[in-house]
Amino acid sequence: MDTVKLAGCLIGKVAAHDVAGGRLSGRIVETEAYPIGDSAGHAFHMRTPRKRGARRWGGVLLRALQPLEGIDLMRRSRSATRLTDLARGPGRLAEAMGIDLRQNGLDLCAPGPLWLAATEHNTGVIGHSVRIGLSRNADRRWRFCERGNPYVSGRKRLRE
């Protein structure tokens, strides 16, 4: 599937991680696409150990979740009190969900502790805008979010 299309299709799906303390899950409310050949992606310049081959890999960054399950566990790992701040932004999301480099390369559609699921919750209007915090290919409108959702990261104008 095309990376940009996938980034939009993930809005409203659920990301879940089964950890020792229980299940952590949240609705995906914001993503960014990094297609193959995109110079803003980590794999393009072989800058990090996350890549497996320059210019051959694309990806979708999960930028924000609306927490569903394991909220107390998320709060402990993030030391956050406001629910809207638990998984708003990719770093906070990873901390809240207990995701680190040990999960690198996992197939989220295969059985395992970290997985994606559909939900019966209705998804609101999906908006798109430029990606956040980039200097390369900054004009590409490859950021997707559920418009008006208070869990979306970035400035207020990017949430609407």
C-alpha cells in the first residue's frame, strides 16, 4: 500500500501494546507519512540505526493517540496528569505506550504484543497538513489528523 494512503487510513484505528502490567491502547488520531525516497525520512540518509537500507524504505510516524486502555499505567510512565498530554506527540506516545527500540521492525498486523486493530468508534473528519518540525520536504501535506480532536499534537491551527 502507498505510504501516504496508509497514513490517512490509520486515523481512527487502535494501537495496542500488551505489557507486564496490562494492556495499553489508544485510537490513532494523528500520523505523518514518509514515503520511499523522502529526504525527510530517517532511512534516506542512513542517519540512525532504525533504518535497514537507504532510499528503499518508507514509514508512517504515529504522532498522537487518544488513550483508551491502561491510562493509569500510561500516567505512571509519563508522569503526566492531563489526559490530553499522555500521548500527544511521537515521544510522549512512545513513552505512554511502552514502545522503544525493542519493538523496531515488528509487524503490527501479525500476532504479538504490539498490534493494530479496527474500532467501532466513528472517526471524525480527517484533515491533512504539512508535517511538523521538518526542514526537508517541509511543504508536503503528508500529515493526517482527526480534525478537532483534543489529543492531536501541534499548534491549535494544526488541529482544526
